[in-house]
Amino acid sequence: MTEKKVQGQTSALVLSTLAMIISFAVWSVIAPIATDLQKIYQLSEIEKSLLVVTPVVLGSIMRVPMGILTDRFGGRKIYTLTMLALVFPMTAAGFVHSYSLLLFLTFLIGMAGTTFAIAVTYVTRWFPPEKQGLALGITGMGNLGTAVASFTVPSMYTYLGLSWVFWILAIAIGVMGLIFWMGTKELPKPKEVKTLKHSLSVVKHKQTWVLSLFYFLTFGGFIAFSLYLPAILQETYQFSAVHAGLIVAGFVVVATCIRPLGGYLGDKFKPLRVLRWLFIGIVICACAMTITEGTFTFFGISCAVMAALLGAGNGAVFKLVPEVSPNNTGAVTGIVSAIGGVGGFFPPVALGVIKGFTGGYGLGFLLLAVFTAGCLVVISNLYRNSLKEGDALYQ
């Protein structure tokens, strides 16, 4: 491998990860101060939940076209343009004083979530298959942006006010866009330009939908916890926004930093076997959270273990993604990550409804255990069928 190629790999990996950290901080800007916004605008539990999860909608749905566009036009261009475009809604959000306008702008801010599909597609092209698990695990550490938001947004809000929360992050994403453009390179375009029909052909693969289901659980669970955990901690244990933000930042750091380990284990062992053990752990942990909700010490330990399981699961799932259709990584990434993002939309809304009816969140954690058990059934069926059919992807 030439020195030029190595330099290109390094810059692509490092700057893609840094750019995703800033982008995910923008994507997660509302959650750490949702309880404060609820008081300012006199919101119901459902209205607050909608404000928290609205960015997830666009950030998830648009991952499919953004992944395809990255395949076609290159990650350097698409990544840079996406970050620069985010400056507008972030700047505008600092001037609004109504719930409806803020809700609309947070919807546009959701485009920050599409950077995951862009980054994974861009980085994948720089690395051979035997190194993609670890490389994509490192790229996925861009999820640390959620921890950055949890750690910094409450303090910025307390000392500088709501407007400067948005304006500071607008400056950060704009500067990061320029740094990314200047510091990265684009690989040569493939000789054959893919049509939209060809890109979307991946929907015919069973593997695409299986991995989407698993990512719905692992990444959706990660997003749901990182977005709604601040509210749970403030309402159930009466923590301040800053204190809750620090705890959630710890959750995100654990889930994100262990992600490369999940990818590495997927490189060394069969990813399906890794996922089976992780899912068993999630079932146990979710049941424990249902029982220990009233005691913070045990609930906090359960949260830490859950963070590790979900984070490793994210890495193991994405080890398999480039193998589904190597020539259409952007499309597969877009679909899988979009469905994973949608997995982060429903749980916070459901938790808001459950809290409204039951006064607690225990039923929500129990539903997570049931859903994970269903994924374990899918894994068992896949493993049996792969042994019969010789499908190495699932063995």
C-alpha cells in the first residue's frame, strides 16, 4: 500500500469520525434541555417527547438517499455540503420563541443524523473487507457527539442562554465542514455509475432486512436511551439538568467506545454468534431495569451494562453491512441505519405515553426485553438455515 493511500485512509477515518461527533452533538441538541423547554413552553409529556424525537425522523429517513448520493458523488462533497447546510436551521433556532417554529427547525436539524450513512459509506471504500469491522467501529465512535451534547448543552444553556446553545453549535458545524473539505480526499469514481434502480436493488436481499431489524434494536436502543434518559433521571431521581447530562454522557461514552470492540469481535468471530450473546445480555439487563427503576444505584449499573451491550451490538451489526452488497454499500448502509434511527423514534414516544398512564417507565423496559427476545428467535432461525444452505454470512 502506498504512503499516499495510507494518508488518505487516516484522514478519511479521523476526520469522518470528528465530523460525526460534531454532527451528532447538533442532532442531540434538544434532549439535554428538554425538561427546561417543557417548562418554558408549558408542554405536555407527549409534546416534549415529540420535540426530542423530531430530529430523529428526518435524520433517519434521509439516510437512505444520502447513502446513495455518497456512493454516486463521493463522501467528501456530500459530507461537507450537509454540514454547511446545517448552519441555517441551527442559527435560525436561536431566534425563535414559539414551540411550533422550534419543532419545525428541529425537524430540519435532523439532517445531522444522516452523516452516519455518509461517513460509513465514505470510510468503507478506503479499507479492505478484513479491516472494515474495526474501521467502521472507530467511525461509529462519532456517536460520542451525543455525549458532547449531554455534557455541554446544559452548561451553555445555564450560563449563556438558549439562543447561544444553537449559535455555538452552528459555528462548530460550519467550521468542521470547512476542515473536512480541506483535510480529506475523494477516491476515484467507479467506472460504472449506479442508477437509482440498481442502488435500491439491495431491498431484495433478505440480509438487508435482517440487519435492519438488529440495528433497529441496537442503535435504536442507544438513541432512545441517550435522548430520553435525561428526562428519566430528572423526573424519577430529581437530578439537575447538568447532573443528568453528565450521567447520560457517561452512558454514551461507554456505548460508543465499546463499539470498535464489537466490530473487532465481528472480524475475529462470526458476527451472528457475537450478536446472540449480546442480545441475551440485553434481555437480562432490560428485565433488571424494570425491577430496579426505583433505586438509582442498581438502575445506574443496569444502564451502564446496557450501554456496553448496545454499543458492541452496533459494531457487530455493521461488520456485516458491507458484505451484503459490496458495490452498494451506501444503499445498504442507508437502509439499515435509517431503520435503526427510526428505532430511536418510537421508544421515547412510547415512554412518554407509558409514563403518562402508569406514572413510571418499567413497562417500557419490559417491552424492550420482549422485542430483544424476538430478535434472538430470528438469530436462531438464521443460524439453522445458514448451516443448511451454506450461507457464510450468517454462520
